[in-house]
Amino acid sequence: MAEIGYTMMCEQTSPGQLVRDVATAERAGFDYAVISDHYFPWLEEMGHSPYAWTVLGAAAQATDRLPLMTYVTCPIMRYHPAVVAQKAATMGVLSKGRFTLGLGSGENLNEHVVGHAWPSVDTRHLMFREAIEIIQRLFGGGYREYRGEFFDLDSAKLYDLPERPVPLAIAASGPRSAEIAAEYGDALVATEPDADVVDAFAAGGGRGKPVYGQLAIAYDTDAAAARERAHRLWRWSTAGWKVMAELPGPVNFAASAESVTPDDVAATVPCGSDAGAVVEAVRAYVDAGFTHIALVQIGADHQDAFFDWAKSDLLPALREL
């Protein structure tokens, strides 16, 4: 049976509400929770983007059993990998071993803010490998050195480490990134129910390891209102990862989505109150080999109603998969 997670969507939610929501998700019966790590929202209408790591620290104290995970953190520009390692180790301690570090090679949207040119995808993959190696070395304890093409580490040591190293979940969208995930990751993160990516991860050494996916939904008793909200806040998502990784700002995502219709969004986002539609969407991930699927409820002001529905209808239906 797949584990069903809840997504703390920083791009649409204020920091205090994110903490309240994850505590409610635990009480509602979700199996784990993930959090996005953005500097910008995808669209101006989404209206938020608090610092994910501050929220995570509060979430670790507001919950008791719920595993927590970044979905995902980019360690190649906005953060130096040594800083990511320190943050993740601290979360491992605060959460008493409930934290997984999700890592990806990032998007221009969030990384350009530090004033460096956005590298090509091949360069990003090289940088990503070095960043993961630095993080893993620091998780091993003691003083560590590293001299790479892109990153250096000078006599660094993490003084607060959890009893067991924080697991790494590595994001992939194609065969090359799946190789990186298989080589370094304790789990795979993928954005679409693509069995080819899962198979590539398994073939590279990831067989039997967890595979994490994510599904956006728009719950509402009014299906038309759900479709409108999904289109208004989620139209950016239809561009595809090759476009989404390159655009530099919310205005660019809005421009790229000018021709996207509500039907286009509803084709991939279950809208309304039909638990069966969500079950079928999740089934596509399960059939592709995913073991964990985190749900995103679109719209910050519709979380409480979503939790009530999830507890009474949706989660019991998903448990039958």
C-alpha cells in the first residue's frame, strides 16, 4: 500500500498557517509531510514564499510522529551544500530522526536571486553531484575537506548530528538525473508518474528504495469553483519541467500560461469532491512504481475543509489501493 503524504505548499501559504496545517495533517491521518523550498511563488496570485527551514523547525515541534521532508532543496546556488548539510542535520536532531532531505538541481526561479548566471542542465548535474558528495561527507562526522570544480569545503565539521544520518531523496526527471539518484540517493523523487524514470532508478541500484511523487488536487463541494481555483493558481504547472526549470520569475510563468485553459489544468488536477477521481490519479503513480504520493490541496483558504474530507472520505478510499 502506498503511503499518502501532505504537502506544505510554501508558495501559497503564510508561515504560521503552514505549521498549523501540518499539525492538522498529522491528526487527520496522513503518513508523512513534505515542504516546498522556494524563494518565489510560481505566480504572483499565490502570494507567499516563507523560508522553508524555519517552518520545518516549527513543524518538528508541532508534530509527534509525522515524517518530514524537503520537496525539494537545491544545494548548488542559493545555498552552499555545507549549509544545507548543517540545516538537515539540525532537522534530524529536532525531529528525532523523522527528517528526510529531498534534493534537486533546482529552478532558475529560485536560484537566480544570488546574482549568478543560471547554468546549463549538464553543468547543473555536475554541480549537483559535488554538492551531494559534500553533504554526505559532512553527515559522516568529523572534519571534512573537499576540492571540486564548483565547490570547496575547508575544514568543516557538523557538531550536532542525529543518531543516524539523514536519508537523501534525490529528484529526477529523466535517465541522467535518475542515474544520479540511484548512485547517491536513499530514495527517488519524481514529479510525474513516469515508469521509465522509476525503472532507470531501479536499474542503477535503486531497486527496493522508496519512490516519492506528488499530486495536486482542488477539493471543493462546488466542482466549478474548484476548477476556477485550480486554473487561477495552478496553470503554471502545464509547461513541463524543461520550461519550468528555466523561467526566472512569476511574471514569466504567467506569460507562459496565457493560453492554458481550465480544461487543460483539470486534465491533470482532480477538481471537486469525488474521492474516486483522486484514487484513480494516485493509482497511476502506484502502477508506475511509486511508494509515496504527497497530495497538494490547491488554495490556502481551503485546507480545513480538505482535511475534514480527507479524514472522512479520501484517506479511507486511498488505503484500499
